[in-house]
Amino acid sequence: PYAAQLVRGEASHAIQDFVKQSVDSAGIVWKLPKRVDALLTQAEDGSLTVATPHLEQKIDRLERLIHRVLIAVMFGSLLVAGVIARASDPVFGTVLIVASGVPLLYALFSGRRK
């Protein structure tokens, strides 16, 4: 008798939960066309805003990274060109090697910008 009573009680709770969830879902489905229409209206008007948290910081970090990579490429290119050119023209090769110090010094002493 106790188990049968327990099963009946659980069954009635399950039915009540099902009915409650069905009513909630029906309410959401009923409101959905109005919400979609409001969203499309905002998109058409150009007043739709999208939150992009921390996007500015990430773009700034990416720009700094690209800047550092370009400085490193300039340094390496001038240095290698100077070493290669020094074999045939010692003056020009030395000028390129010294010039490679400019991006190196800039990278070392420019500091971090926030």
C-alpha cells in the first residue's frame, strides 16, 4: 500500500510539472513572433546594439603584437642584409648593420603602452 501511494503521488507531481512546463513553453512560443519582429525592426533601423566586452582591449593587444613583429622583421632584415652586403661592400654592409640597431633600440626602449 505504501509503495502504491508513493507511486501515485509521484505520478501526480510529474503530471503537474508537465502541465506547468507546457504552459510556460506555450507562453514563450506565443510571445516569440513579437520579439522576433522587435529584433528585426531594431536591425532595420540600425538601432540594434551588440555587446562586445573587452573587444577594445583585445584589439589593442593585437595591434601591439603586430607592431612588435614588424619591428623584429625590420631588425632581422637589415641585419641579414648588412651581413650579406658586407662581403662585397664593407661600408654599405656596416651601414645596414648599424641601421638595424634603430628598430632594435626602438623595441627595447619604447616601453609598454596601455
